[in-house]
Amino acid sequence: LHSLGLARGAQRRDVLNENILLFKSLAKKAGIQLMNSASAIQPVVVGDAHKALAMSDKLKSLGMWVNAIRSPTVPKGTDRLRITLSAAHSSQDIVALVDALQIAMQSGLDGESNV
């Protein structure tokens, strides 16, 4: 039973790594700049606390739970969105996330602060 548990854990790690690669690839194609990270946490620097909060709110209204991380947790001017991927996400979930990020980023560029 222990061996089966280890095998399942390895499968989940493989799925997580595939999800990370898929997200990074789709984000790059969409023009979304990510910080350098090989982990399940993929930060998107927004640079402004109010914009990061507005984008987080917009994403939540679109059904995506993405937290805004702001100063003083991160250095001032590097406020960001914190995307956390898991093995439970499907490829369709990741495609929807990138689509929602594009919408939220456009909302941020337009100066919208409401969702």
C-alpha cells in the first residue's frame, strides 16, 4: 500500500509539472509576463497595489481565486498577483485562467477599479 501511495504522489507531481508548463506557455503566448518561477506559485507583477487589488477582484468575479500580494509583503512597486496551480486543475481550467487574466489585465489598463 505504501508503494501505491508513492506512485500516486509521483503521478500528481507529474501532472502538476505539466500544468505549470502549460500555464507558462499559454501566459507567454498571451503576452502575460511572469516572474521566474518553476514552482506551483506563478507570480504576475502588476507594480501597483490598487491595480493588483482591482485585478484580483475582477478575476474573482470571473470565478478565479487569485490573490493580490502587496507591499509590505513584497517590495514596494512589485505588487503582484499570486497564481497557485495544482495537480487538481485541468488543462481547461488553465486555459480559462489565462483568458481571465487577459480580461483582468485589460480592465486594469482601462483604469477600471470596479468589477
